[in-house]
Amino acid sequence: MSKILLVEDDATMRILLKTLLEIEGHQVELVSDAKQDIVKTMLAQQPDVLIMDVHLRHQNGIEILKSIHKQELPWKLYILMASGMDLRYECLQAGADGFLMKPLLPEELTRQLQKAQSV
């Protein structure tokens, strides 16, 4: 399946999503946002999919998304943004491939990941 980089600052959500994604057969790397350079981590990991919360404790997910799009990536990256607020438009405008509304529904997450694999 896919290699996924999950950027989520809520520990419970991080573990829940990791477990769900691994059950689906994905390899999951976690970033807790402890002021970590997410772009640098993403470049080193080269995931197939990046799932990132918009409202991170120490960083703004939309600003990180814009930084990612300034990079010349040597691989195809599918970016899913997630938030408890309906920021779908803002995320898609900033370059996200998809948006997940929290609380996340497993069916929607699976649907979005299937979309990523077909790209």
C-alpha cells in the first residue's frame, strides 16, 4: 500500500489514525509537530501521502502546505489536509489534493486514500 506521513499534534488522534491506517496495510510515519521542520521531514521520508492537520500547536498547516509547493519534489505526493473547521476551500486553494473534516470518518479516509492511489 502507501507510505503515509501523518502530521497530527493530538496524541489520541495520532495513535487512532496510525492504527486505522496500519490495519488498512499502509506504512505510517508520525510527526507530532513538536516544532519539527515538517517540510524537511517530508523531503527525507518521501511519503506517497501526507495527511496533515491544519491547526497544529506550533505551526500553521496551510503555511506548511504552501512551503511544500515551493519545493521541486522528485516524486508524486498526495496531500490531505484535516481540520475540525470547514477549511476545505482554503486548503484546496493552497494546493491540497483533498480535505478531511474532523471528526474523521474511516470510510472517508479510506475513500481519499483510494483516490490517492489512482492518481
